[in-house]
Amino acid sequence: MTTHTLKAPTTVFASTTTGLAQFIERMGGDSASILVEAGFVADRIAGPNNVIYLHQYCRALACAADYTGRQNFGLWFGQQYLPRQLGMFGYLGSSSPTLGEALANMHDHMRFHQTNSRLGLESRNGRTIVSYFVDEQLPDGRHDTELSLGQLLNQLREPLGRAWSPLQVRFTHGKPTGWSEHRDVFGSEVLFNQDCNGIVLLTSDLETPMPYQDPMLLNVMKQSLQRFGEHQIPVELSIAARTRDAIRSLLRHGYPHLDEVAKRVGLAPWTLQRRLAEESRNFKDLVEEVRIHDAPLLLAKQHLSISKTSELLGYSEISAFSRAFHRWYQVAPRQWRLNAEASKGQVPHEPS
């Protein structure tokens, strides 16, 4: 059996999700179902120094945008994010002597905080652009970019003041719906379809002292980031694993089409089918695997109706979901939920 692999996906410290569940709830969304749908395990994101996949984070932001009706969800989450909520990476910047040194330290240690990513610094004619790059095509990457520049804005405002605004903000993606919200957040000119994602400021601003500078803490953060970051060994995913991941992100819209899944995996549909066959897998079975795995996790969420659970798993009718679940676990979904509640939510590890 041949197992093909794709480029190791981007990982980031789970500290970047700090406050996400609470913010989703504030915006009127159901954080539990959104995080489950994104593939997050609660214990994984609870530890700030754990690592998560960036594409899962992007999916969570996209789901939150859909469920809350806030299409610029990533933008709004980022703008309220305090620098030190980023954990070691945030404290690295905040404890630096000046803003310029803070950005330089973040530039030097970005690869430990988030793999496949860069924080650029370029000064010219009295202006400096702080840019953000991710070397991976992310289906819902707009939300991550806007979130990241929102976080960066607050890092800049820590020494420059809450009323400070950039000279200009640039995004590589096209102008989204509600783009005027971007001007409200940044308080400056915002351009889209640019050649980089970044914030422009006066170079003289880099000399501003950081209000929470702490040489000892700075050294601790540098060493800690390097030590933890060096253990971020991204696992290359097989074609089947990437296919399951794409299926999961599309299920809530109905039974996923091969063409759309293949697009997210980065292959032509016929190539995807051939690669799966070489791994002794097929598309239909992978859809079922995702449903078998996710159904108990969603049913364990007592606030989700059976109807909503069925919808999140891509079924157009509850009866079809009930028949499938009974085939997998030899019990109806409603009875499984009652049994799980009676036994404190224990879920079966494997279907019969």
C-alpha cells in the first residue's frame, strides 16, 4: 500500500485560542458545537503551550462567522485580543525594551510560535511595514489574517496608546462584505488585493519604550519559546487524513461533493480518487468514517437537538441519520443520548 503525504500543515500554540469560546457565546453562537465541528479537542486547546493545526483554527473562525452572522468574525475577535493573551509569544513582545525590539524579537521567534509562518519588517522612506505570511493555502485563511493583524494592532497600541492608528493596513484577499468594519477597527485606510498582509507605521514609532519591559522575563520567554517550539514537529498527513479533514469541514452544508473536497485537499478530483485507491481507501467510506467518529461527540452535547446533530453530519433527513446511527451503534440516537447522560456522558470508542 502506498501512502502519499502532503506538506506538513501549519501549527500554532493553542494560546492563540484564548477566550475564543467566550467570544463566540458573546456573539450569539454555540461554542461547543462550533469547536467540535472544527475538530478541536477541549483538552488540547485548554493548554496554552499545546499546539493546534492552523487550518482547524481557521475552520472554527469560519464556522463562528456563519453561525453568528458576523462575517468578519476573525477581525472582531482579533481586535479585542490583548497581547499577553498570546502566551509566551505575547509576553516576548510586551517585555521587550522598545517597540522596535519587540517586533524584532517576534520576527526572530515567529517560527517557534507558528510554523510555516513569518513576520516581516521592512523600513523605507520613514515608514515601516510589519507584514504577516503563512506559507500554506488555507481555505478560510481570511479570518486568520484579519485576526492576526488585529492582534498585531493591539501589540502596537500597547506602547503607542489606544487612540493610535496605523498609516495604512493591507490585505492580500479581496474586499469582503462589510469591509467598512475594517476601517472602524483599524481607524485608518484599509486596502485589499495587495501584495502582502501588513500594517504600516512611522519608523520613528519603533523607538517608543514598551510599558511592561522586563529584561528577565524577556530572556525567559526567548528560552521557553525555543524549547517548546523545537518540539512542534508537524506530522505529515496522508491523503486519506487530509480528505477526512476536508470532509468534516464541509459536512454541515450537506453531503460533501468530491469536487469541493478535492479542491480543499489541493488535488484534481480524479487524482484524489486514484491516490485514495493507492492507500486502499475510497471517498464514500471516508465520509462514513467521519460521521461515525463525530456523531457521538455531537450527541454528547445535550443542548444540540437530534435534528441539529443530523444537520451537522450532512444528513437532509433525521430518519436517514437515525438508521445510520443504529447500524453503527445498535441503538437509536435519542436512546444513546439518554444512556450517555445516565452514565455521565461516556461515549463508545468504536462502533460494533
